[in-house]
Amino acid sequence: MSAVKPASVKSAPTLEQVLKRPVPSHIAIIMDGNGRWAERRGLPRLMGHRAGRRSVREAVEGAVELGIRVLTLYTFSLENWDRGAREVSGLMRILEQVLREERAELKKNNVRLRTIGRVDLLPERSRKILEDTRAYLEGNDGMILVLALSYGGRAEIVDAVRRILTEARANGVSPERIDEEFFARMLDTDGLPDPDLLIRTSGELRVSNFLLWQLAYAEFWVTDVLWPDFRRKHLYQAVYDFQRRSRRFGRTR
């Protein structure tokens, strides 16, 4: 897998061009490069996270225009708790601000909100604003925006096993009943389709403990663009390239 160079303004496909072919049902994005974006400009790391806010709006609005059913954003990983207390506190404030200030636009775009991860670890204030925003958007029936918060792919699988054991103790689940479909229902993403396309910014070629079960057959699209510079044209390019790939799911044709 090699990094995909970002499309130029002149060569990036238009919305109309992308909509000529079927689009992914579920797109997941690893939003990487905020810190490097800030450091290259001699700014504090938090300024990079703040600059990434526009990119989130571009991704969400672009996905709505494309008719994407689910958009999952890797917002805050379990490992991110190990960052300095000041940065973590700043990230929580940015999350709260974005949820408060963007909820009206999300409602206008008919977006629903869902979270995955150990959200109970978030500060009480952040959890309250998150729940208020989810409730505010509850009446919508359009695209599902999934925020992966305090999330780790391995932790999600461990939590799923715990749920299975709890279910087994309560209802006597036999080993024969535990197949892939049963296991998937125990994951945080229960009810959601697996991602068709994974986008990663900043050129790194790794999944970073993100959706380890769900990405089994996802197509990867990696760009050197740092997240604060990610725009709708990059989303269009990723989907356009996805549409030209042959997905075999382990089979031959």
C-alpha cells in the first residue's frame, strides 16, 4: 500500500462526477496530523486540533452531499489519555465547543449522532454535552455521524467478549451460537455496516488500533495531506478512487 498523493484543485473530481457511480455506504476516517501541522507553523499542538475543526465540517458536509449512510471519525483514542493533562483538557474543551456550535448545522443537514468507545471515561461535562447533542439530533433520519471517543479496537473486542460472557451467564449461551454475526452484535458498532472505505491523512500507513474487526475488507486511501488541510475535494478524490477498485472480498473473479 502506498500513499496517495493529494489531488490538485484542477484534477480533483467534481461532485457530479463522483455521483455517477455507487458511493461507499460507510466511510471511516483517521484524522491524523494536527500536531505536525501546528509544529510546522511554530504553534502549540492545540492550535492544530482547533484548525482541524474546519476539516471535520468539510468531511461531514461532503459525506452528506455524497449520500454516505455512515461516517465514522476517529476523534479520541484510548491511547490519547496518555498525552499531557493540558493537551487532554484542551481536546475535551474543543470537543465540547464543536458539539455546541455545530449541532444546528448538523440538524440542518439531517445528521444523526452516535458514539463508540469507552465514553464513560470522558469528563462529566463532556458526556453531558455529548448526550444533549445526540438528543438534539435524535429526530433526524439522515447520515449517521459516529464519533469514536476514548476508543480502541482491542478494547472494543475485549468489551465484546465481556458482554458475551455476561450474556452466557444470564441466558446460558452455548459456544455453538457464537459465530461472526453474534460477535458483531456485541461490538460498539452493532447495527452499522462495516466500513467500505478507510481514509487516513498525514501519510502514515497503519490502522492505529481503529476498528480492527470492522476493517477486514475495507479499501484504504492514504494521503500525505495533514488533517487541518483536508477538504471536500480530498473526500471526493478518495471516493472517486474507491469507485475504480475491484473489491473481491477474498474471492477470485
